[in-house]
Amino acid sequence: MKSKTSKNKKQSKKVSIDAVWEPVNAHAAGVDIGSREHWACVPREASERPVRKFGTFTADLEAMAEWFKACGVTSVAMEATGVYWIALFQILERCGLQVILVNARQTKNVAGRKSDVQDCQWIQRLHTYGLLQGSLRPEDPYCVVRTYLRYRDELVSARSTQCQHMQKALLQMNVQLPHVLSDVTGVSGLAIIDAILNGNATQWCWRAWWNRRVRASQTTIQQALKGDYRAEHLFVLRQACELYHTYEARINACDEQVVRELASLPARVDPVLKPLPARKAGRSPYLDKMAGVDLRPQLYEKWGVDLTGIEGIGVLTGLILLTEVGPNVGRFHSEKHFCSWLGLCPDNRN
């Protein structure tokens, strides 16, 4: 005789997730991004082969987009893997598909052994049930300007490295120019460095090197220029100085491109109906210029507000915010969410 416990014991049944949850994105696809190949997955009922492999050439990416459209796909999810996703993202967007870029932390938990085939199927399934949240990416025109600004930041960093090389070479020759000038890459500093490289360091030409902002006396600068001019340090100084001027020219070219592209962005306010507020008291107009153009009016039109009115924010910071976030900050629920996205919230971990 069976015990009472065994009679009342219920048989465990395996319930499929498809029978419990209703699809949010019925025509969703998932893509696992790779450096040499991409794996794509569509709904099972959309194709006899719901999982396919595509190469990374442009023709392969266009073939993937055509396959998605033939299968009735309207939304595609993909992981943010390096920079390999950018070309596919842009091609799918141009084909009229809704594309979301997903953080890998949302899709990394896959049951069983991990493979590219399983990854694309898992991404497609999660996206079907609306369990994936797309990363913040502004519209394509803002991404264009963002690319220039990010490259400009790399150029500025490289220019700063050459400035450090020049300072080090001067100090190794015991030329104490960094101690008497606040900026060796200023007007007077670069003029003195050019004189050193031309062998005219001992011939003092005060009028050619003088700038009204230099506080050191002529005698002090003459004493600072007495050093041990060794050939190897002069070679390093010359190379660093030439590279500094090269990066300076590239930065100016990048600034001109930014100003040109900024004019093509859509305006959010009419300055005739809502004039630009006056510049903050004591703020130099030079700080609001890029490539010789005052960007305050253009930045005001693109944002709809004057961000430079906030203490500590200039046109460059306003441009970075515009291109990284876009003009629609309503995507963030509150200012706390925005600060959290910026990484400005304190870390509460012990």
C-alpha cells in the first residue's frame, strides 16, 4: 500500500516559458557580434533556418539586413562588442529596422556551454520578451559630431604628451624655462624654444620673445637659459616641438570640421523669438570660440538653453553633452538618473 505522503505528492511538470509569457517584440532578431563573423537568429516560424552565419564584409552585412526584412523582422538586438557592431548597426538603421545596442551584462547568463549559436538565440529570445534595455545612443547626426570630438580629445592628449617631452628635455639640459614661465607652449615659451633649436639661445631678443603676461624679469629668464645643451636632448626637444605643432594643426582642422557639422544639426529654439541671454559677467569671449567662431549662439540653438550660463561649463563641455546624450534629456527619469549615468554618484560599496 502506498503511503499517504506518496499519494498526495504532485508530479512536477516542466512549463515552457513560451506558454507563460507573451512576446513583446514578436518580430525580433538577435545578433552575436564577432570580429570575423556574425551569427543572427530570427523567430523559428519566420524561416526554415532561423540561425545563420554572416561574414563581416559590407556585402555580408547588407545580405543580413535583406534576410531580416524577408523574415519580417522589425527590431534587432545586438551586443556592444568593441567597435565591430558600428557598421552593422548603421546599415540596419538605414534599412529601416529598429536596432538596440545591449550591454553584455544583460545577456551573459546562457544555460549550457557558451557558443556563438547559443548567444544569438538567447539574445533573440530575451529581446522577444522585452527583457533587454538598449544603451543610450543619440541620433546619427549627433554621432557624427561626437566622432570628431572624441578624436579631438585624443589629439589633445597626444599634444600634452609632447609638451611633457619638451619640459623634460629642457630640465635635463638644466634650462629652467618651466620655472620662469607658467606655460612653455605659450607665445614666449615657443619663441624661446625655437631660438634654442636654432642655436640662438644666448642671443637675447627681448622684444621678439616678450609677452605682456610674462612676469619674470629679463635677467631671470637669461639665467634660466644657461644650461648644458647636449645633442641628444636637443634632438628630443626638436622632435617633441615638431610633433607639438603637428598635433596643434590637426586639432585646428578638427575644430573647423566640428563647427561645420554643428551648423547642420537641427535647431530647437528660434533666437529671434527667444534671444540668447547675455554672456556671464567677467567671462572672456575667447573661451567660447572654436576655430575662430563664437559657438555660444549655435550651441544655444541646438540645446534650446544656454548651458554656458552654468558655472564651470563652456562651449566644449556643452558640445560634448550634446553629442554624447543628444538634446532630448527626457530619456532620464530625473537628475539622479542622469548623474548615475555620468558616473558621478558616490560608490557605497565598503
